[in-house]
Amino acid sequence: MTISPKRLEELENIPESAIDTSDIPELDASFWEQAKLVEPLTKQAISLRVDSDVLDWFKNQGKGYQSLMNAVLRSYVEHHVKNGQ
């Protein structure tokens, strides 16, 4: 999803007092005591041959199609690891 420059400017000019944050809990000390640092996974660039129709389908999903392909592969791997395969 993209935001037009005009809409972005409108959002930037909303005063802090006009933003309703009542549904967002404050992060107190207990939150940070139990918080865990999650390191991002590193990605490795590879060359991969896939069927052209498969690649076309992913590309038609829009921006981030390579991340989507990675998510599908990750789901497949996690399923097999979970089931001991």
C-alpha cells in the first residue's frame, strides 16, 4: 500500500493531542523485564530456477513477491520440521 505525498503531509500535520492512543497500553517496566530480543534472520542471495508460470504468479502478487516466496518456503520447512520429516 502506498500513501500519496498529500496524505502523508496531512498525517504529519496532525497534532499529537488529536491522536487517540487509548487502545494502546503503556509499556511499563514489567513489559521490558520480559521482553526478548529477536534477531532478524539473515538472507542469502541465490540463483534459483523456477517454472515461469510460478514466477509470474508470485510477481503478480506485487511488491515483495520474493519475500512471499521465502514465506511459502519457510512454511513448508516448518511443517516438515514439526512433523519430523
